[in-house]
Amino acid sequence: MMITPHDTSNALWRKSSRSGGGNCVEVAGARAAVAIRDSKAPGNGHLTLSARTWLTFTAQVRAGCHERSADEGV
């Protein structure tokens, strides 16, 4: 399955295992691209990243590079 920025109609979306407290994202992936959307508003569009960019981003998240401090807003 190939996901393009304009067509995710055949995508198999899955909810993040780290989602909680109503702040959930869903991800649909293929070899070349990964699409991300808000599970509370799936009709509001999605963000498509290359598979390489997605792997870099998730590695940075695991390493704590994108942590928010308590005083930062949502």
C-alpha cells in the first residue's frame, strides 16, 4: 500500500500505543511514507512524512528530545 499526501482512503490507521488522556494520534504507514492524524478529528486532515523522517522523529521522541516542560501550553 502506498500512501500519498493526498490520498489515505485505503490507509489502515492505528492508534498510538502511547496515547492517553484524550490526546491521541493515529498513524498509517507504508514503506515510503507515514501519515499522522488526530484521532478525535480524523476528517481534519493528516500530516504525511517520509518513512526516514518518521523514524528520525520517533527516535528523538524516545530519547526525550521533544519533552515539554510543565509550564508550556498544549
